[in-house]
Amino acid sequence: MKSIKQQKIDPITSQVIRGALENIAIEMGHKLARMSYSSIIRESEDFGCALVDMNIQQLCESTQSTPLQSGPIPGYVRGILKIFEERGEEFYPGDVIMHNSTYHGASHGPDIGICVPVFYQDELIGFSVTTAHHLDIGALTPGSCGIVDAVDAYAEGLQFKAIKVYEKGVKNRFIWNILRDNIRASDMVVGDIEAQIAAAKIGADRYVELIEKYSLVTVLAASEDLMKYSETMLRNEIEKLPNGTYYAEGFVDGYLDSDDVHKKDLKIAVTVTIDGSDISIDLTGTSPQVDRPINMPFEGTVDCAIYLTLRSILLDSNTFGHIPQNSGLIRPITITAPKGTICNPIFPAPTIARFCPGNIVASTLMKALGQVVPNQISAGVGNLKVVSYSGLKDEDYWVFMDIMEGSYGGRSGMNGMDAVDTLYANTRNNPIEDIESHYPLRVTRYELRNEACAAGQWRGGIGSIKEMTFLEDGSVSLEADGHKHAPWGFAGGEDGYVGAVTLNAGTEREKHLPSMVPNTTMKKGDTLLLTGPSGGGYGNPFEREPEQVLADVIDEFITIEMAEKEYGVAITEHLTIDQEKTTALRS
């Protein structure tokens, strides 16, 4: 794009354009959700929509998006530009590019990006991009998660490196034939890709309409003004922190049933350095990469986990209100990770199961920040489970992916949130009615855990229990975490509770499974019982108000015995507080 002289812009026009940009992304998100076929996009909203300028700066993102979908979008565009430059390819009006290379900016293989170049007066001015999780990309087993035994990137499914599925408006039918011939449940997956294309085209059209109304110079000036505002807000908060270096480490379960010690108990090391209004995150000391897909793309997963955590803690929306979500928020942040570690693997190391370890990166960063801003973090979070259910119906596959929620740790002044997606996930719960009406599955149990509530002045969030029954023969695979390493307690709070997975619980065929389970055959009537971890407690439990402890007993979160032992609160069999005994216990 030709150099455009930067102009000053008044704050009112800047805010009007901010609203217009954000509404473009929101419209893209609504259209994508409504046009999609799969529940992971339609119900869980596991997608992203954003506009990117020619400097690869994100201008806006859809509010329905998950941070792990919208956040990587500039990286997708960088990867596409790099590949185009290497191949000598060019962008033309009417082009649509498909991209999912995890070593060129993508979050992981199933998160396919659709990029539409935006032209104005025959000049390339930016990109409209959608990303979404797809339920199969032709890997060695059904579903696009739980492929936990892949040895390299080639075993994880089809790799699309900046492929034009439309060129100058003409459909590349060879590519579409390859998609349909190599992907299970292809009608659903291809339908979702076409929905992405339609939403990205809507974004491109709306962006041009905005430019036609205000001029390209004005829109770019407003965009830069908004990015400077977001950057300044974050820098102001970083400057309030004491300069210094702060360290924490966390652990990923890995492959607990493996005989190889290098595949389990994987360490995440985080060193935070604060210098004025700049903050750097160094992941040196993290475990080496492994030949299983628990590695994480540095750009697309690791960086997004860090950006999201810093932005959430330092610019909490309840305190600061609306902050424009754009590339200005990453300018004060520097991230480094040694090549060859699980946080920066070398191709072709597999990465498809990067979801849960990425949450540990975020949680460990939060633990390090607890030394600086103890009142702004939560205790350790209960991690998520990603479960892929599948089966054959005649000659066609059905595939369903369920993201089972985790839980937050306690926070200063607030209990941890129960049974909710954590950190960079932010997907919606998939309704039981939707599951049972589309797939041969029955949800036979779905509730909060009892007696698994981490003690603290502010108790930890409680994990959930979900039991699924197969109504027909099928298979299941799982990627999860938190079955060995409990969420950490903070400031005197107790550690949380680990999760579990049990096959055919309560029967003579009961079997306890690890947190990473490759594709496993299930027979009609087989059940899978999933138990989510509970978050850590925050603060000294003996400082929790006795009335709150009593409420937890009444709600059956804890027992009378736990109240006395963990909180020093004596509760009678009639569910009243024995004040005299409580005073004695606490003294």
C-alpha cells in the first residue's frame, strides 16, 4: 500500500469509527455462528473474526470470539504473507485464502483461518479474517482433538499453507474436492468453511463501506489513535508496578501412563521482568519439546495466552470499562522462549493438543504476577477437558467435540467461579438438548462436584461432573490436564482438587483413565464419567466469614467435618454455627 500521511483526528470521530469497526467484527461473528453447521461453532462459539491492516495490526475483533481464536489472527496473516513472498504469489480482488499452518501463525491445525484481502480503489488495504475450530481435518483418527498419539505434524491432519480456495473470484474446485475426499463428516466441515468465507467477505465489504464514508486516511488515523490509546492504558498500569524480576513455575500432566519420564510432568517456567512501562516474559527453563502433540505453537497459542493474561489482570473491565481490543495492547510486551521447548517447538513437532498446556502457561504467568499484584489475580485454575466423540452411521461419520469447563481459583474479595471455561478458552457451554438431538449420546449426569471445594478466605471454584452414555457403538478421545497437579492455592489458601476420567463407573468394567487418551472404541451402553478439577483457595481459611462456611455446608460443597477441620467453624447437626466452639477453634 502506498504511504499515507498520518493525520490528526478528533476524539469524537475516532470513537465513532471505533464503534463502526467493532460492529463490523460483531456482525461477522453473528453471521458465522448462524451459518455454521457444527455445534462447536454454532453453540460453543469457538471462532474468531477480525480486521487487520497492512502493518499486520488487528483493528478490532468480534465480542463473541474466544481469545484463542481472535488473538492469533495477525499471526495467520503474517504467515500467509511470508508464504506468498516465498512463492512469489500475489493477492487479487476475489481471492480467498485458507490457512492452518501452526508454524506460520495458526493456533493449531483444526483452527482453519479464512483470509479475504480487502481492496479499495484497486489497492490492497488490509485483510478480513475468520478462524474457527473444525471437527475433522483428516487426521489418523476421527475428530480434531484427542489425537494425542500423533508423532508429528503430518499425523495431525491436512496442512493448508496459504492455499487460495478462490482466485480472482474463481473457485479452485481441485482444493474443494481434496477437502471432501479426505475429511470425515465432510458436509459439516465444508459447510463450516463456506460459512467462514461468507463472514469474511461481509467483513471486507463493511470495511470498504466504512472507508467510503470517512476516507481511508481518516479510518487509518482513527485506528492508530485507538491503538495508541489501548497501548497507553496498558503502559500506565505497567508503570505502577515495581521494577524487578519475578519467577514462577507450573506443571502439565503430560502422558501420565507413559514409561518415558520426558513425556510427563512437563515444566512451564515463567520469568517476568518489569522495566518502566515495558514488560517481558521469558519462558527459559521450560521442558524440551516431545514427540507428542502437547507442544504449543509459540505464535498462535503461547503468545495469546500471555497477552490475554496480562490484559485481563492489568486492565480489568470492571475497573477500566471498555478498552479497544487491538494490537496496541501487545506493544509493551516482549515474549521469548527457547527453540526446541514445548513453548516454541521445531517443525514437524506435533501441536494439535496445545489447548490445556496453554492454560498452564497463562496460570503460571498469573502465579508470577501474584508477587506484584496479589489482589488482582486468582489462585490456580482447574483446567479444561476437550473430548471428541465419534462414530459411523452407514458410510458417514458423525463427530462431536465437547469442551468441558474448568473452574477458577478464589480471588481477593470473591469466591472462585464454578464450572466455567477458564483463561483463554471462553467458549460457551453446549446445551444438553443440542447434544442429544444431534448425536447418539445421552448426558446421564451433569452437576457440580460435592466435597471438592478448596479452602480459603475466598474458596476455590468447583469443578463439574459430566457422564456421557453411548447409545450406539462409537469411539472417544480426550485431551485434558489437572489429573496429577492440583491448582495452586494462594496467600494461605489450600490447593484445589484434581480431575479424573472413569470408564464405565460403578460397574465391574470400571477403569480409570489418564488425562490424555487416544481414540478408544466404545460399545453401545458404555459410559464416560468426566470429573473437572476444582480451583485453588485464596487467603487464610480461618479468616472466612463463618456464615459463608455455613452456606457452603448447606449447599453441600463441604461437610460439617470439613468446616471444622479446614475453617475452624463448628456447625451443629441442625445447621447452625456453634459460636463458642468456633471462637475456641479459631483462637
